Amino acid sequence: MKTIHDFPRVNLGIWPTPLHKLENLSRRYGKNLYVKRDDMTGVGLGGNKVRKLEFLLADAKAKGADVVFTTGGAQSNHAMLTAACCNKLGMKAVLLLKQRGVTERKGNLLLDHLLGCDAQFLDTDSYDDIYAEMRRQGAELEKQGHVPYYIPVGGSTALGALGYVAGMEEAYGQAKAMGIHFDHAVCVCGSGGTTAGVALGTKLYSPGTKALGIAVDDDPFQEIVPRLMREALALLESDLPVEEGDVTIQFHVGKGYGIAGPEDTEAVKLVAQSEGIFFDPVYTGKAFCHFLHLLEEGYFDGEENILFLHSGGAGGLFAVGLPGEAKKGRPIWDGLFS
């Protein structure tokens, strides 16, 4: 069996990222809650995609690529970080983004502009259409002597997932040094690659820890994540099986992908006002909102130490309008400072 250290990797991030306890929220919920700060990966505004891109762009360079195509929503963290990482490596980034009502260049679109990448809007909701346009543009560039490389939405391939196998090796190494064994590792699930890497890294480096992915889109992640895990194991030349208990997927989509509800806003505010940490309302904020509800409902009863992955995305805070506070029921931060 290979290890993740057998694969080519370009040095993009600053490692290790911090892992620390959320002191105030731990007191609030009666659990030891820890956060892995992959919002501090050292490129752009930070974020989980840097770990994937270290493997994906190493593959691109090995194949002689000088132009990298990728895609996502208009406020895609992955697309923005792909552009930033390509700049570090002297490669050109072409971003084909879903337009979906974009009227202003703010948030990650502003960062795309500052990075100088070729960001194009496509009026389609179909990634199949976008991938076809990638190939068409790539073929034109090949005629001019360029070598294109294609990264799907979120960088969610088996090779990309290895980035989070490496990330969890790092996290569980930090936990061991701190004398901690995590009962649960929790992350947001947006395209499936990070969750697959978290689950597989957990299986390999911290047996007995459970992995939970909180999906913020309604794709069939119960199928996507185990498939990516199996494909990543194939890259590792391992015959280790992917078993039903290796990962749990729960959904917190609300009114739709990228639409923050009042309770999501309150979760974002709670973390900012109690820990001084910013979550975005599209990914980590939504996932953390669901995580807090699970804590309140007793989902983690009998467990002591829980790790939450902060996957970045702060740029989205400056593009997505947040709704007002919930008017019904108990505010999620009620009693925090009593």
C-alpha cells in the first residue's frame, strides 16, 4: 500500500494549521469542542482547497500544463484559490463560473479580479455544459501550443481527496501530541472531496473516531463520498474496504445552496461573538448551525472530544446578504453569557 507521501505534491500552504479548543462554546455545550483552522492555510484568504490543490497542481505540472481550467459558483472559494495557487506556480487560471444572478463583482469575484485570472460567466446550471465549454476552449489553446489541465468543481477527485487524507494525518498527529482522542470529526460537505478525505484519513489514522459530513447542497453525497473514498484507496493501492460506518452524511440545505437562513446567520454570529472566528454563511456557517442543533438534540451524548473542520470561505461574507435574526423560538446563543 502506498502512503500519501508517495504522491507528487507542490508546496502551497503553510503547515500545520492550528488546532485549538473553542473554550466558550465548550463551556456552553458541555463538550470539548475543537476546531481545525484550515481557514489559515496561507494562500488567498485561506481555505481547505489549498490541500487538494497541492496534489492536483502537482499532477498538472507533471503533465506539462500551463493553463488550468476549473469551475464553480460565482462565489466559489475553490475557483478563487485555484487562481491564487496558479499564480504562485506561474500558471494561468481560467474560471468558468455559473452566473446565477450575479450583478456585482464583490466577495470572491473581487478577489478573482485582483488575482488577474480569466473569470468567465456561463448562463447555465449544468456542469456538463461547463465541462464541454472547458474542453472546447482547451482544444483552442492546444492549437496555440498550450497544455490545459482540467479540475472539476471543488477539486473533488480521488487525487484531490488525498489532500484531506494528508490533512487528517496532520490533525490526528496534533491531537496525539495534545493527549486527545477525538470521538467525532465533523466537516461541511459541499462537493464531497473534503468529506471523503476526512473520512478516509479518519479511518486510516484514528480508528474509533466517527466521521460526519454535513451537506449544504442536495446532491446524492451518500453515494458520492463513499465512491471518492474507494477511488482514493485505489490510488493508494489498498484493498481496505469502505464500510457503511466509515462516514455519515446529514443534510442542512434550507431554502437552497448558497441561501443562508436566519438560524445560519445566528450560528455565524455566535462563533464570531464568542470565539472571534468568522465562518461563512454558505459552507462552514451552515454546517456549524446544524452541528449546534445536533449538540442540543443529544446526537453526541456519551462523547467527550469533537473536532470541527473550519474549511475557510471568509470571502463569501462580503458577497452574501445575511437575513435578520430568527423571531421565533430560543435564539441559538441564548444563555451563552449568563
